[in-house]
Amino acid sequence: MDTLITHFNTISDMWGNSNNNIYVVGSGGEGDDRIWHYDGKKWNKAVKYLLPGMKAIYGFSNSNIWLGGSDGKIINFNGTNWELKFTYKPQKSFYSTSITDIYGVSPSEIYAVGVTFYDKSNIQRGFVLKYNGVDWKEVYEANYNSQFIKIIKDKDKVMIHGVKSGFNANASDTFAFWQMKNNNLQEIYLNSVKNNTFTNFSQIGKNYYYIIDRDVNRYENDKFIKVMTINEPNFAYAVLGRNEKDFFVNMKDGLAHYNGTNNEYLYKFKYPFTYLLHEPFISENEVFYIMYEGPTELNLILHGKLKE
């Protein structure tokens, strides 16, 4: 386990393409400690100064990495410099806007999602941006209260996970999945937060899965098809790994692994209010997780190696 000393910061996202080339980013910090790089031996601060508020990272190579964050800002690393490439500004007057996730299919097909807050009021709108290799453009903004949290492309379908928000006594937040078709969103799942039915995207190998409460589902022919159910009481609604008989299971009190038959704990948290954040980086023989310890306020990297 490695500790990243970064004050007033919470590391929130990770991207890598090998065991000796991994980046993590956080929105706070003091300027030089907002993005870190792992070279296979140790973690180092990657820049002298980075704009605050960066929350999401996605890359293709050491010369093409994208960051997104607060104020609708998108930054690109070209191998030498981290440069501001785009700032999302809705057409209507707004209070603040934030990018929550970036996902790339190729250097000429990249997506970003987030939320805009209007006029310090309860009006909030999820939005979708797309990069075509030249320009970033808005392709969708919701006309209902919503926050878009994550976006992926599952085969030929662009999928979004988020929350629809309610602001009166008769309405409650609802977890939601959307499918984007022709730059419009089609709701494919809604369930009230009152029902405690949590949802999430998860990736196992090259396939995406949809967590709905304790069920792990595929989405095929416009239907959710249950693959398995995770019955452990401390299941934390995320599974990620190499195949359906070799994946990691986020737990509320640690990290477990499923071997095709059962779950086995690999690591137990030392303190309550400890969390595994976002997706890990998983290779054939190593895994890296972002971990935040609430009581110690430490940003940690949980690093595991396959037994030889």
C-alpha cells in the first residue's frame, strides 16, 4: 500500500496502460500534487502545477491523456504539456458546471458527461459532450433535474449512468441508466433511492456489466439479462476483473476476489468509512485500487500482485 501525500485533496480517478505507467488525479491539493504518476517503482508528482477541480482521467498513450473537472474544463496532455483544450459553457445563464467522467473509444471518439447547476437554485441538468478528433461539442443536455455520473460505449451503444433528482416532498432521487441514440437519451432503468436499489457500471474483461442492487447483468437486445447475484451482505456494488471466473468484488469493509466458485477477502479495511474509489487498473498479474481512509484522511493506493 502506497500513501500519496496530497493535502486538502481526494484522489478520485485512475488511468493506466501498463504496470509501470499509471496516473491518478484529484480535484483539490496545492497545485503540484493533483496528479501523480506511477513508473513501476514509486509514485511521483507528475506536474509542477495543474488547474484545480480535475476529477476524471482517460488516456490512449503517454502523449494523449485527457482530464475533466469543475468549471467544465477539459485538459489534454500531449506528451510534453498539460493544456486547457475546452471549457463547457451552456447557452443559458448558469451557476457552475462540472465534468464527472471521460471515456474514449479512440482519439477521434471521446465522450464526457457531467452536471450543470443553474442560478444557485435546485435546477440541475446532466449533459453529454463528444470529441471528434478536432472539437468538443455538446450533443445533449437534459431538460429534467439530473446528474450524469459515468459514460461508456458498450459495443455499438453509448450508455450513461446517473441520477434523476427530485426536490419536493412527493419526489425522490432515482438511480438511472440511459442509452443514447441519435444524440437523444432513452431511459432504460429507473428506481427510487428510497428502495435502496444501487446501480453501477462494471467491466469484466472487454465486456460491460450493469449492477442493479446485488444482480450483475448484461444488456442485450434492449433487455437486462442477469448473469449472477452477489449475496454477500457487505457487497459494495462494483465488480471488475479479467473474466467471469476471475474478478474483484468491492466490499463495504474491504476487497474480495471471485474465482468462479466463491468470494475470498484479499484485504480488510483497518477503519470504518474507508472506500475504494472508481475503477482500478487491472493487468494480467497486478491490480491497483484508489483507496480513501476517512478517519486518517489519507489517499492510498492498494497494490496487489498475482501469487507466483
